[in-house]
Amino acid sequence: MAAGSEATTRVILAAGAGGEEGEHVKPFTPEKAKEIIMSLKQPAIFCNMVFDWPAQHWNAKYLSEVLHGKRIRFRMGMKSMSTVPQFETTCSYVEATLEEFLTWNCDQSSISGPFRDYDHSKFWAYADYKYFVSLFEDKTDIFQDVKWSDFGFPGRNGQESTLWIGSLGAHTPCHLDSYGCNLVFQVQGRKRWHLFPPEDTPFLYPTRIPYEESSVFSKINVVNPDLKRFPQFQKAQRHMVTLSPGQVLFVPRHWWHYVESIDPVTVSINSWIELEEDHLARVEEAITRMLVCALKTAENPQNTRAWLNPTEVEETSHAVNCCYLNAAVSAFFDHCRTSKVVEIQAPRTGGECMKKEELNVYSDMEVGQTGSQNLTTGTGKPEAASPFGPDLVPVAQRSEEPPSERGGIFGSDGKDFVDKDGEHFGKLHCAKRQQIMNSEKAIKEQIASNATTAPSQTFISTDDLLDCLVNPQVTRIVAQLLIQGRSL
């Protein structure tokens, strides 16, 4: 550490064959980096923090040699401009080696290769969400190539990380993570990030179908939104940044994000950092899991894959989910006993909260409007010295209007409902209501209809009900009520 500087750490590296030494400066000590991560409420990019990490050389070619022909699963998606998100349940999957991926990505795929059915000009491939622990199970020494300890988390390395390898156009649908905050190290190629703050959640039309533990998806394709169907999206505050090799992006808790590869090959490494709020969030997630699995399994016991994300491999029976919920509640109370946190936010009927003195349940994170030169802490008080500078760059809000249609078909308040032909309607006429109630055939046809088809304004599906029952605001109240009914 440089004398007289608590925010700078110096790393001495050998430079050149002559043995000369060059001095490279890291702008933040691990302690300062962690302080920023734990208090900053807007996305930001750390620069010049990973130049000495061995993992900076982990391009796809190098990884293909390290993995020695190991087959991994690639998600295959269409290069299209549809307004409907490409959820994982609608994608195809290919088991292939990284060598085969690189060959296909150079448009030199063999007719007999695993990518033979996928025209490179029409499809993208994504080996996403690959945990190091399973990917490098016989090469655990490689975990040390990733040094999250430089960001203030001693002992955290590749063992707590995931790997993402994609081709041009590969992307994840817009979603937020229920747990933790996120650190993302870009190794090869560039990725464009579209981010939206937590307070924009109502404008992102959240859904839990497809269900993935800890992921809340948006119904919107944020790069090509259908503003007639989702007019409130116009109010969302889009932040955008292009992440380049050698940079680390910090994504705060509950920030929505859509991530797309904009170079022929991209490689990223990320790690989710646990937070205090996660203990309650896991109770909420267990409640969500029980409701989704119960209703969707009852609707169609033979077709769980239509609503369950392919990443979900655990048993989804009611008995297993009950154990899951009880374990989450027990873990919450164990944490309370250990940390001596003993206050609760008791829900009122109006959705407001009233303090009690027995327990502590964390309210939804309130995100202040942070300017490009201010650090907003958890207490809502700005620090005396801003951390922003050449080595910590805030992700700016996009100034121009979002793509696609402008103005839409709604007034400024967006409260009216409009059908596909532009006709306003509120309460249904009695005759029409009776017709819907008596039309069992219509209901069965609607249930069997393609999930990508725009739903009828008059039909309430299982997914519509779930969108209300497992709305994050609802599960927060249910979790609070469950915890209040127990004692430490």
C-alpha cells in the first residue's frame, strides 16, 4: 500500500526481459472497494482493478484448451427483432465443446457437428450460468485465477463465480436478481448492459413465469418494446453502458438488467455478493416457489418444462417446497439471533409498514437519485468525498427516448385500458360476462394457446393470477406475516 494513501494499493510487476520493474497502481484498496460496493446505490464500472488477475487471459481459445474437449450446454436463440423476450423455455440447447463452438462461430461448422441445425447467420449461442465448481471440478487450482479479494471479500475466488461465453447477439432476458449484488468482470469482447433501477419495477411488468429461483423476469423485450401492450415502460429510467475487457461492473441489489453480446465472442465472469437483506428475500423466494409450483403443476402436471426454467433441476413437489420454506424461515431466525437484529416492519392493510420492537424485516431498498458525482449510502446521506473519478465510472441514464413507438395510445396517466383495436372498456357488459362464464371450451382453448400470443383482455389465466400472487410486494407482506407469527 502506498504511504499516505488509504485508497490506493500498488502492485509491483516484472516488466521486460531485462528484469526492470514497472509499477502498476490499483486505485482502491480492498477495504475501500468494499466500502463503495456496500454503499453505492447505482451501477458503476471499476477500472484498473484486475490487470494482475491470471483470469484476464481467459479468452475462449484458452478456455477450450483448459477444458480439454469437455462438452457443455449452449443455449441457442434466434437473431430476431421480435417484441417478445426469448426466455430460456423457448430456446433450443446444444451439447458441444468450446472448440466446436469456435468453429461454428467462424461459420465453418461441419455438417455433422452439434451446431449443424443452426445457421450461424440466424442463431446465437450462449454458454451461460456455468458454475466454476462444476465446470472445473478436476482443476480446482484454476479458482485462484479470479481474485475477488481485491474488492474486499477475502477468500472469494472462482469457486464462488460463474462463467458466461457467448456469440454475437447472445443475451439474457431482462430480469432482476432476488439476492445480493453483482460484480461482473469482462474478459473478452464487449457486452452492452441495459439497467433499470428498483423503483422502476412496476414499469417493467414483472413475472415469475418462467420460474427460476431468485430471478424475476420482465415481460418486455427492452430493446424492442411493445409499447401498446406495455405502455408504462415509457416511464422506465434506462441506464446503458458498454462493458469492455478489463472492466468490472457493479450491479446493485434489485437493479433490472438486460445483457447482450455485441462482439463475435464474449467471455465474462461474475460473482453474486451476499447481503443482509438476502435472509428475508430467501423466505419470500420460498413462498413464491410454493405458489408457482402448486398452481402450475395443478394446471398441467405433464408439462413442467413449459414454465420451469431449464436451470431449475431440483424436485418441485409440495413436500420438498414445504421443507424449502421452513428451512428459509429457520435460517432467517438463526441470522436474527446471531446478528442481534430485532426489529420488524409490520405490514398495514394499506401496504405501509409500522415498526415493532421484536424483529427486523428489511423494507424494499430505497434508491435515491444519485448524480454522477455523488455516492449515496445506505443511510441516504452522501459521503463527504465522492469516489467517482477515472477509475470508478457511474453508469449514466440514457437521455434519448427508448426505441420503437413513441407516445403510445395512452394519456399521460396511463390508467385507461385499451383493447387491440383501440376501444376503451372498463366493466364488462353482463351478456359478455355471462358468455365468458359459460364458455368452457373457450377457456380450454385459451389455456392450450401458445404462450407467446397476446392474452385476451377478458380471460384470467393461471399466469395472470400468479403475477399478482407472487408480485414482490405481495410476497414481502406474506413473509412479514409468517415471521410475525413465530417467536425467536
